[in-house]
Amino acid sequence: AQSVTQLDSQVPVFEEAPVELRCNYSSSVSVYLFWYVQYPNQGLQLLLKYLSGSTLVKGINGFEAEFNKSQTSFHLRKPSVHISDTAEYFCAVHNTNAGKSTFGDGTTLTVKP
Amino acid sequence: KAGVTQTPRYLIKTRGQQVTLSCSPISGHRSVSWYQQTPGQGLQFLFEYFSETQRNKGNFPGRFSGRQFSNSRSEMNVSTLELGDSALYLCASSSQGAPGRPYGYTFGSGTRLTVV
């Protein structure tokens, strides 16, 4: 069985400050990890993914994430956030055998001016 | 490249009715998955279709069904609607072909279903 825990339900931060959104996972099979972003009244958009190889992955909009196998974590980071980054962020682990992704409960990032 | 298109965007139905939601995946994507999103349960997997075959199914009652056509377009149907079926239904397509490494989903904007 797979599960994802997003450790913070809400993260408020000021514009141009750095941010980290935390994600821990558990998986009994090969680990494929994803971060998605959801803006109001929209579907989810893929930010970045870890399939294998380098543990530091870069995505769109200046986001990056680091896969840490020993700590079973996949935290999302951005060095300087913008107002437009205000959205809900979902961490997910994909199980290719089951053909589905398991999502965390989401973290609402609010960027304040 | 056109994205994933879901229709309709909004629906209001009465308890006991049935509803059909439609999804057109990205051209060339053969895998279509459906998820239900609610404030209480988050994102829950409904089913996945690949080449007109249901390949995987989540833990939802038989009132929830789907199908995929030869052009990869997919529909999901919910019969005998209950108040608890109110949710955002998201369709996601993927370029993953045979089981293997996933490429991630491209989601549509969803259909917001309200059951009254």
C-alpha cells in the first residue's frame, strides 16, 4: 500500500521569501513521485516528477524538489515566491501496478504582499 | 496541442437521477483516468481506461461506471445519484502506454457536480 502525508495544510509566506512544502511518502513498490498545483476552479497541473536518477529535480515556475530515500521525503521548494504562486499543492506517489496515483491532502500556499 | 477537455463544467442534478460526464484526452494519449475530489476525502481514484479497456478500478460502488471509445474519449456515468456524490470529477490523460514508468497526468478542468 502507498500513502502520502503532506505535513502542512496551510503555508502563509510573504512575497519574495523562500518556501518549502513538505511531503512524506510510504511505498512498497518502485517510487514515482509527483508534485501538482491546483489553482481555483481548475484541474491539477504537473509541476515536477521524480522517476529515477538525480535526487534533485527541477520543475516549472522555478520550483524544485529533492527526493530523500532514507527519510522517505519529497519536499518542494522555491527560493522566491510570487503572488501568483498562491494555490493548492499536491504531492502524489504513483503505483504502476495499480495504475493510479495516491495524493496527499494538499497544502494551501498563500503568498502575501 | 489541445489540453484535456471535460464537459460539462457544471452540473446540478437531483437525488436518484443519473449523470454522464465526458472527457477528451490529449491527442495521442491512450490512458484516461478519473478522480473524484471532495473537501473531506481529497482526491480519490475512480478508474483507468486504456485502449477501450478498464485496466484499474478504485473502491467506489457499482453506481460509478465508465467507458472509453476507440478515439480514446472517455465517459463516466453515475446512476442513482446521492447527495454524497457532489464533487469535482477530474479526468486525467497520460502518455504512459504499456505498464511501466509513469509520465504524470495532464488533468482537465473538471466537472463540478452538485446533487440536490
